[in-house]
Amino acid sequence: KCANLQYLNLRYNEIGVDGAVAVSEALSKCANLQHLNLKNNKIGDDGAVAVGEALSKCANLQHLDLRSNKIGDDGAVAVSEALSKCANLQYLVLRNNKIGDD
């Protein structure tokens, strides 16, 4: 369990979809998580959906960086739905993705 985890930085690890799913399974048990940086990991839409599902259980999240992950519209929707449960969110970065690209 990671009940006391507050800060997780996995940027630039190219974890991909499978890594995002694995991390998400752990994150769903991290209710005190405040800062998550998954910058530049190529998680795509499927990875973003998995992360979104986990973040819906992270009510204390304040900082989320998902830039440069090849996330498209479906992934962005999943993340945004999850973040509606994160009332403490102060910082969100989604730039350099494929959101809104045709």
C-alpha cells in the first residue's frame, strides 16, 4: 500500500500504456497523493483512461502533469471526469498532446 505517498515523479520514463495501467492500479490506493508527474511517458488515450480512473480516488491531488503523452480527446475526457472529484487541484498541464487534433 502507498497510503502515505504524497509525491510521485515518473517523468521521462516512457512507461507507455502498460506502465500507466500498472501505476494506476497502485495509485488507486494512494488517497493522500498530492503531486503526480507523468510527463513524456507516451501513455496515450488508454493510459490516460487508466490514470483517470485511479485519480478519481485521489481527492487530495493538487498537481498533475500529463504533458507530452500522446493523449487524444478520449483520454482528455476520462482525465477531466476524474478530476471533477479533485477539489484541491491547483495545477494541471496537458500541453503537447493530441487533444483536439484532427
